[in-house]
Amino acid sequence: MSVGKDGEHAYIIPRPNGDVVLGGTVQEHNWNSDSDEHDVEGVWERCCRLWPEVRNSKVIAKKAGLRPGRTGGVRLEMEPAPTRRGAVLVHNYGHGGSGHTLHWGCAQEVVELAKHHFPVKSVSKL
């Protein structure tokens, strides 16, 4: 990811099938899920500056991705849920535009929380 002096963002994420995802807008309070041509052009130009070889690529799709963040950063914690069965609720949200980068570590942390709350009981081998 690159953030220019003007505060503009650009990122290029390779996919296992050989495609790449280009992106890079930060627009607070904009919940429009339609792609905007002005934004698309800006992302394209910034990504081409970041990796000039991408300019020769074919554009397959243009999409808007909404990535909600939250004040205070990611919330990743477990809390008891108000049920008779003792259920728990795991909060894991607020990653904003860093979701692709953080999801591996956050998923591992969720696993650790679950292991702590639901310890694995050994099974008798008799």
C-alpha cells in the first residue's frame, strides 16, 4: 500500500488465479456501493504510478468496496451473551481498509479466544 503526500491511497493485491485487485480510496460517510468513474480513474492512475506494468492490464470489473472502520481501531474480544445456554459473542470488526492485511492475525486471535473459552477435553482411548 502507498499513501502519497496528498493523502491519496493506492494498493495492489495479487490473487491466486493471477488477477490483481487495485484500490485506494478513503471516503468517510460515503456508503454508495456503486463505483464512481472519477474514483476509478484516480485509483488506476495511482496504481499505475506505484507499479507501471499494471497499465498494460485488462480491467475485468469495477466495484466499490465498503470497508467500515471505527474510532479506536479494531474491536476483537469475547463477551458473554445474555442466553441461558452460556453462549458467547466474539467481536471482530472495525478493520477499515486494513482488513486484507489484518484478517489472518485476527482470525488466529479469534481461534485462541475460542480455545480458551471452550477447552478441548481429552477423549478416553479405552
